Amino acid sequence: MDVKAYIESGILELYVAGALSEKENKEVYALMLEHPEILQEVLAIESAVIKLTESVSPKDTSTLIDNIKKNLALNGEKDAKVITITKPKYNWFTYTGWAAAIILGVGLLWMVIQNNQLQTDIQVVETQKSQLEIEIEYAKTDLDKAKTLISVLRDENITELPLAGQGDFAATYAKVYWDKETNRIFLDAEGLPEPPEGTVYQVWSLTLNPLTPVSLGTIDNFATDDNKIFEIENLNNSEAFGITLEPAGGSETPTMEQLYTLGVVSAT
Amino acid sequence: MQLDALVEQFKKKDEKAFETLYHMYSKSMHGVIFNIVRDNDIAEEVMQDVFIKAWHNAETYAAEKGRFFTWILNISRNAAIDKTRSKSFKNAKQNLNSDFFVDILETTESLNNTTDAIGIKKFVKKLGEKCKQVIELLYFKGYTQSEASEALDMPIGTVKTRNRQCIQELRTIVLK
């Protein structure tokens, strides 16, 4: 084969231009491998055409490679990718683990505190509850007393008599409700002052002819009683009732100078 | 052969080889594309797309089908022509003139002051009208020999020999 004539034919210029058919391209390629002169010629043509086409470009294109690499995610970013895939994974596990541990710890602490608080609350409530129960007991007792009083006051068989203030003690007063059937009196001592220390009120049942006093007892709990109503047994056929102030423990006979109130049972 | 080895590396998606090939051919491709679209920004965009395309289709290149340069030249010409057919391009470029590459060389003086470019300009000025046309059609427009023969109204044999003469002249100027 005449290599020189082949080169002169101009087919290699068309080969570089890409103007040949696929079959012709393969032929040129085969000959190129066979004859180094042909390859040299092709390289020369190619490099001349590159120079020509480059001269048409009005711009330096060398920096645009960075855009392309960015677009293709090349140039070390591949390595970076490997890191970004593994690193977040590691971080995710670690941080989540620590976060969970901290949350758990804080949660447990919080629950212990809450538990202690609740225990204290329960104790407070129980104390309050027992106090309330006591108060209810008191209230019940008071209510029973009040009911008894009401029943007494409403009872037809009860004799009511006022005891008027005497002498120096005219400002004082008292009342006696006498239940003759059950042999007891209810003394309402609201109108009496508190007895001085070391003294006590003593209640007397009197018969008038002759004047005979019988002690019905002393009111020892005067200061502490709320409603100042005292239930006292009276077995006597009394004609009058009196209250005197006596030394603590009471006296055999009433001290007339200290007679506070006196009331006579009206004859019925 | 160094270039062959480089292309082989490129086919295996070697970034270094890709970058080297880019620096070897990007300006040339930009020139070809610019000659078709006549807009610097669009030419840059298309050229970058061409190399991205080349990377993605690297394994489809086969040496027996043609030169690597020719392969990427084909991708460039096709991409540029596709671009001129796109709607957005047509809207923006109503009156695309049909000047040849030689006109670009004459109007972009300030941008091309490399020795090569100056030499090529001198050469181009000396080129006969038929040489300009042949080079334009075969290298810048991607015409086949029969298409060029038809467009220039001359036999295929004449296209071949004329083109050979023109390239020979070019070689004496740019390759010393």
C-alpha cells in the first residue's frame, strides 16, 4: 500500500473532521496502527485544527472546569462524601445515645423528687384529715348537746325560772330549767362573770319555810364550758334556787354576802 | 502513546485524566460552539454541558470509531446546534447572522492576542474564499464529505483535496 498517496488523498483531514462513515473510520484506525506515518499525520492535522478552533474562542475556558467538577461532584468531594456519609452516622448514634442517657437520668431524678414531694404531701393531708376528724367529733358532741338543750326547752314538763341578780350583783342573772320528771336542772349561767381565781360558783336548792339550803354542787368547769349551760342533778323538792361564790371546793352553807342570783319557783 | 493512555484512564472515570483532557480541548470546543451560537455565555454553558455529557458517556467512546478529539467535537457541534434550535435560544437570537468563523476572528481582536491567534488571523486573511467555506463546513459545522460536496457544489474528490491543501497551509502557520 502506498502510504504517501493515502495521506495525500486528504482522507485523514476528513477523518479528524468526523466527516467519514463508520466503516471508513475503522479502516483509517487500522491503518494508523499499522503505519506510524499515518498516525503522525493525523496527530499533526488534529493539532492544527485544535489551534484553529481555539483561536475562535473569545474566552479563557480553563477556570470553568471547577463548575463542571462541582456539577459532577468530583475532585476530592468523593472522599468528602465518604466522610459525610460515615461521620453523621457516628455522630447520630453518639449524640442520640448521650441525649437518651441524659434524659433518662434527669427523668429519674425528677421522679425521685416528685415521689418525695408526694410523700410529704400525703403526710400533710393525713395530719389535716385527723385534725378534721377531731373537729367533726367536737362538732358532733356540740350538736348532741344542742339537740338535748332543744329537747329540754321544748319539753312541756320543764319549769323555767329566772334567777335575778342580788345586791351588789344586780347586773348578773341566770336561768334554771327544771325537769322534775328526770330530777335534773339545766342552769344557764351566761349572765354570770367568770369567777376569780381560787373561787367557784356553788348552786343551792332552797326551801323557804324554814329557809334551808341544800348544795347542788359547785360549777368547776365554768371557765372552760362554751355555752355556759350546766346539767345538775336535783332530787329536792326545791322552792327556790340560788348561786353563790365560794372558795374552791365549795362550802357547807352558802355565804350570803356572795349571793349572786336568786329565783323562786312560782307555786303552780 | 500518551494520549491513548489518557483517554483509557478517562474511560475508567479518572478525574485527573478528565481534567487534562478538559484543558487540552475545552478552548477548542468553546470556539466551535461559539461559532455556532454566537453568544459567550451560552457558549460557555453548552461547552460545560458537553464535558459533563462526555464524563457520563465516557465508556461509550471507542478508539476504532475515531479520534477522541473528533468524538468530543461531534458532541460539541450537536449540542450547539441543538441549542440554536431550542425555543429560548430562538426567542433571544432573532437575527443570527450566518458569518463564518473567519468573521469572528476579525471582530474579536482584543480578546485574541496570543501568538497563535495572530498567526491564524494572518492565515485566514490569506485563505481563499473556498478554503474558508470548506473548513467552516467540515470542522465547525460537522458536514459529511457528501454534504459539503453538495453545499459547495463541487465533487467529493475536490472537497477532499482542497481541504487537504487548506489544512496543509494552516499547519505551516500554527505548527512549527
